[in-house]
Amino acid sequence: MAPPTSPAPRRESALSRQRIIDAAIELLDDKGEVGLTFRALATRLSTGPGAIYWHVTNKGELLTAAAASALAPALTARDQDTPQDTVRRAALGVFDSVRAHPWIGGQLAGPASQRPAMLTILERLGQQVSRLGVPPEERFAIASALLNYILGVAAHEAANQRHVGVDADRAAILAAESLAWQRLDPATYPFLHEVSDRMSTHDDREQFLTGIDLILAGITSPTPWNEPDAP
């Protein structure tokens, strides 16, 4: 009698939801949202569309999951961070993620309840606003102000990346823009003419963080809820 055969070992390359999401992120980075189809994804994964539908029901669900997965490392909390440091880490994480994956910008718009990534960002910000001593009745407005600033800049960054391309020569683009500002009529555009030389050397990431620091400074400045007691 032949000895019983042991079951074949499970292949490490077996299709999983996370493997599908990772492949979708790669495809989105290469082709954008228009290039993400289940047929293209099946080709990249060397499988059939039906196998993908077993894990993901439609393109909308896949986009939502891809955005949440791409943003997850940026939104990991660290217990030792101050509230300010946590806000900065989360904000810069979103900024850097959108710069690397411009398609994420479109996934941070719409009702928050339908955007898990946005819910995670708002929750992270709201917790830090609470830690900073803001009273309950003010927390939603202040956390929302932070969220709106982050999402607004992220959307602008995503639009820029789609317009010029992730691999565009940034230095050349800024130099051309700086020259255009220098040629403006200084009587009509005195400010832009004055700062035109800084356009060619500015850092978008540093400017973004300056805005975050201004909001944080406003939160921690003397207010009715954190003003020191009068002598």
C-alpha cells in the first residue's frame, strides 16, 4: 500500500488581499486611476479577474484600500512624541505620501465616513488637539482646521505632480517661474516681484511645515482655556 501523500505546501505567492492592494498601488503609480482596471491588475498578478473579485468587490473599494495602505506608515503613532511632534509627523507623512503617490489626493476628498484614511488622519489630529488642552467644545473646529490645511496642500501637491509629472525637473520649473515673476510689473505685483528670487530656491515641504507650525502656535498661544492664572 502506498504511503499517504502529504498535502502540497501552500505557495508563498498565493493571492491575498494585501498582495492585490500592493499590486494596485504599483499600477496606480505607473498609470494613475485611469490605468487601474481589474484586467490590468490580473495581468500584473498573473491571475484571472475572478480571483481578484474574490478579495475585492469593485474598483472603488480597491482605491480606498490602496490609499489607506499607502498612508498607513505615515500615520503610525509613537507614544514618546509630544502632541506637536505627532501632528508634524502625520502632516509630513501625508504630504510625502501624496508627493510619491499623487493619486492619493483624489482619495482624500468626499465624506470622511467613506474614506478610512481621512478618518484615521482626523482621529490622529483630534487626539493631539485634546492633549494640548483644548476644551471639548473647540476640539472639532481646531482639528478640522488642521485637517483642511493638510488636505488642501495635499490636493495642491497632487495636482502639481499630475501636471508636471513625478520625475519632472523641479529646479528648471522653479527657475522659469521665478523669471516670470521677475518680469511682472512691480507696481501691480510688488510682493511677487520682491520675492521672485526666492521662488527658485524655496522648499515646498518646509513651507508646508511652516503652516503647520503657525496653526500649532495659535493653538498653544494664550487663550481663554490655557491662559496662565493672573497673580
